[in-house]
Amino acid sequence: MGGTPAADIETPVVKSTAENVEDTMKGEIHESTVIYPEFLAKAKKDNNKEAIDIFKDAGAAQGAHAKLYQKALGNLKAWKGKGRNFYVCPLCGNVLENMKSPKCPICHTGRKEFIAVN
């Protein structure tokens, strides 16, 4: 789309689990409310239907990640050391705590395609 990628890689600062989760949550919120909407606006301006679809799904997945981090912040002690399973959509990156739905609520990928991670 005519952009030039640039990487500014810094050594991460490791803090407490709560601080790390909160920082990550803030990053997901920023991506879902600022970055992907900007990408989506550019894709719409360029009438790039494939990019529009991808950016909508990616932005929604980032929003779902933020909600999951928020939930984790409220339950760090209960979640710590537990063998919790999460289910990752291989298409859009959405993460679910359970697989009650027959398909991804964001991109509609079938439940059989999800990857279990604990």
C-alpha cells in the first residue's frame, strides 16, 4: 500500500505481572481504537476490499484481547498456575476462553480450526 516499514526495537522492561498485563492491555486498546481504525480508513479510501476485511477483523481481535487482559487483571491470583486453556483463531487471531460457539465470532472460522493453548 505504499508504506515503508520501520522498526524501533527496544529492550523490554519486565515489571510485575499485573503491570505487564496492564501495559499489554493498553497496547491492545490503542491498536483497536487508533491504529487499526487508521489502517481501515486508508484501505477504504483506496477501495482495497481485502485490506478492509483484514483490518476490521484484526481490530476486533485486538479489542477482544484487551477485554481478556482486563478480565485477567481482575483474576490474576485465581488464574496463576492454573492449566487454563485458551483457543486461538488461526485466521484473525481472536482468543476465546471456551469453544461454546461453533465458529469465531469475528471472522467465522470454524471451531475445528482453532488452536488450543494453555
